[in-house]
Amino acid sequence: MAHENKVLRSIETPDGGRCVDIFVRPDATFGFEEFRRDSEDVRGWFPIGNHGARIFGTEEGAFSEARSKVPWLEDIMGDAGQPD
């Protein structure tokens, strides 16, 4: 049986070229990854952050670390943790 992560939150840049996914694994741990896509490449999103293997005990822990590691994410998030 294949195990898949469940994406809880996906935040995109305004131009749609990058995103960060916050996810929960089947073992109830949390993580995040940064992705990019190029409009001329029809294959879709590619992981670029090398963060996906990091393990967090809570969704908020993963989200907080994502904000500290992905510079553009902090730029587009409001004080309440929601996109502006």
C-alpha cells in the first residue's frame, strides 16, 4: 500500500511560479516543501527546497520553520500567518 502525504496548506507566490506545501504524513508527523514551476514546462511542480524530509510534531511547527527558511514566504504572509 502506498503512503501519501496529505497537503494541509499550499501557499503560492502571486505570479504562480513557486509554492510551499505544509503536509501531514501517514505517521502523523508534519513537514513542508518548496516547489517551483515554469510556465513553458508542462510537467508541473518540482521540489526545490530539500525540506521535505524534515520532521515536525505540529503543523504550526512546520509552518513556522517554512517561514524562516523560504524568504519569499515571509514576504507574502501577513502578521496572522495568512497571505496578504
